[in-house]
Amino acid sequence: MITTYSDFRLKLKSYLDDVFKNQNPLFVTRTKGENVVVLSQSDYDSIMETFYLLKSPKNASRLLSAIEEYNQGLGKEQKMLEK
């Protein structure tokens, strides 16, 4: 979804409700200045967690290997340990 800064100001509540409800970012264009992207907090948190997990090359490699194994049907279901 894309809107102008002026329209965003006029319909702020509606746009923020749409961002939250549809889990889609809103791109706000500005005539003078850099454009802005509005995200729900859950989307932002998810992106930041992904960045954190992939920041370490060793961890990124391990995660990508695990995903590949899962896609090849090599994953095993395990029960969670209870405390």
C-alpha cells in the first residue's frame, strides 16, 4: 500500500488500522525528504529477530542447513520437555 504524507495525515487511524489488520507495510511518500515505511510492531519484531539470527555467519549457515534438511523430509517431530 502506498500513500502520500498529506493523505496519511488525513486518514491516520484508517491507515494504521489497515497496517495492523492486513499485516502489510504502508509506504508513505514525501515530496521533500526520505519516504517512510509504517509496519505493525509484530512485523518489525519479526524482521529484527531474523536479522539477529542471521547476523552470525555460523548461525545463519546452521539455520539454512536445518531448513534444507526439513525441505528434504529429514525433519523429526519431537515432544517439548516440561519443567
